[in-house]
Amino acid sequence: MASHRDLWRGTLMVVFQPGEEIGAGAKAMIDDGMKERFPKPDIILGQHVMVGEAGTVGYRAGAILSAGDSMHIKMYGRGAHGSMPQNAIDPVIIAASTVMRLQTIVSRELSSLESGVLTVGALQAGTKENIIPDDAVIKLNMRTYDDNVRRRMIDAVHRICYAECQASNTDHPPKFTTIDSYPVTENDINATATLAAAFKDHFAERTYETAPAAASEDFSVFGREWKVPYVFRFVGCTEKSAWQKAVASGDINQIPSNHSSKFSPQIHPTLQTGLETILVGALTWLEKA
């Protein structure tokens, strides 16, 4: 863009965002005076490499990435020797019961037409096989596409944790700490249509309308804070024959995805395609009349 300034007009801001994986980078940039130090944009564009045929680009109007909420929950019991459980309030039992009950939030409290995911990724308690510990920790993550569903799931987590502690007659209520929180990424409808037309013109059959992904991003914080339209899209990175074989066999979920230790994006044509999407997107709004 800098080398071909004669081909476009306007103002281009390229954002190299830190801290995306912990949901803090975009907010940190806003808090650092981004809105005051730089001009307000007309459109904000972003992208992420994802599992999908390398060289393809996926777009979607509306919700494309889920909201994500991670919690650290400490449940207090009363420690004692394992030979004398009557002297204890066992936090292992409380935590185990809580984990099982939390699974009913999606299966029994959400409609089959609503979407939500709740995963308990860690349950930590004790250090010795014959000692009942004083407390236990649950770490969980939730994904939702609707603010009402998100609120109901968070409320249900609190309700269940409090109820399990009360059922065991604990001396202290559970303690909740937010690990991270991402809003839903919801692409502007009109801006997405404009970008999709440009992608179809440039990429032809290599661009398509994607389904929403149950992943989360803090990219939308820029658009929310600046109150301007934004569009986020995906760049496929899976080797073509591997992708086609997985599609034919119905085993797409077997392809190692982002954050897997076996995740292995094909560098080319992924890198070239990612660069082209940036250029096409920018020139869609900056191209000279």
C-alpha cells in the first residue's frame, strides 16, 4: 500500500494487536488512548487463519465468532484426615457434583434452537490421597452467540455453584474470578455484503459464506468502542488434499485445529491469500473513483 500510494486515497491504519489470546490487547490499545491519538475509521477489518482449504476465504454477516467467558471458581470445604470424613466438608465431592450439574445448563436449560457450549477444563483439589483438602478449584469456559443466552448461562453457573455449596453446608460461599471475557464478533451486514462482492470478484470460487465458529476474539472491541462497522473473516490453511479427504469422509473434526500441538497450517497459498484479503479489503474502501 505504501509503495503504490498513487492507486488509492484516504487513510489506512494497520493494527498489530497484542494480547489477543488473553482477550486484553484491543482493550489495552483503547485504554492507551487509541481513539484520541488516531482518526476515527469508517470501517474496521480483521482476519484469522482457521481450519479450511488453504487458499480460501470465508465471510459471514452477523455473528461469526462466539462470545467467550472463562471463570475460576474456588469452592471451600473443611479439611480432615481421609480416615475421618465425618470431620470434613469434602470439597472434592462438592466440585465433582458441581461439574456434573454444570453439564445440564446446555442440555436442560437451553432450547434446542439456542446455541451454547460449557467446558470444564480443570478441576484441581488436594495433594495427598489420604487427606481431604480444604478447597477445590474449577476452571470453566463458555461460548455463546446471543447476549441473553450468555447472561442466562453465567447466572446458572453461579446458581449451581452456590446451591452445591449450600447442600454440603459449607462455611463459605464459592468465590468467582473472571479469567477472560470476549464479546460476540458480529459483522456489519452492509459492510459484509460490500466485502463479499469484492472477494467474489477477486477470488471467484475460492470465497464462500462460512458458518459461525465457536471461537472468540477481542477484535470487535475496536468497532464497539469506536462505534463503527467492522468485518472479520477467515483464511483457510489446510492442505487441499487433506481437506478434501476429510470432507469426503466426514472427518473434518479430526483435522488438528488452532491451538492443537499438531496444528500445521500450509504456508503457501495461505500466506499469499491472507495478504490478498488484506489488500482487497483495504482497496474496497480506499480505491480511487
